[in-house]
Amino acid sequence: MAALAADAGAGQSAYDKSCKACHGTDGSPNAAIAKMLKADIPDLKSAEVQALKDDDLKKIVTDGKGKMKPVKTVSADALDNVIAYVRSLKK
């Protein structure tokens, strides 16, 4: 059985709830949050982030990376949609 295509529109809704505070509406890092956390927040539109495999992006969301904690509010079902939305931000 073929998997259904991920829905970037549905992904945006989950992104807005769980990711936007740090990664901004358009994937640009929130400078105030980055400064407060003393962390480099990657621009999700950047070539470096966009070059990552979907599985790598999913692992970062589910397991965290560096100072980014795992994002428990993105369900496994919503994860593919969030990745599709991040892909739609590409520069």
C-alpha cells in the first residue's frame, strides 16, 4: 500500500503550534530566543537544513539536537506533514 503524500498545509498548523516560537513563521531563527538560550538556531530555509534527509530532520524533531529539546507536541502522524512544510520554506 502506497503511503499518502505529506500535507504541507497540515504541517504548517503543527509547525505554528510547536516550532514557530524558536524558528519563526518563515523558518528564520527568533533572535531573542537564540540569545536567551545562547544557542545558534538554524534558518530552516538554509541550504544546510534543506540538504538534510527527511529522516535526519525527523530525528532532530523527535530526539532533539544540541540545546533543542525533543518536540513532544508533534505527533508521529504530524511529523511527515511538518517536514513537508519545512521543505516548502526552501529559499
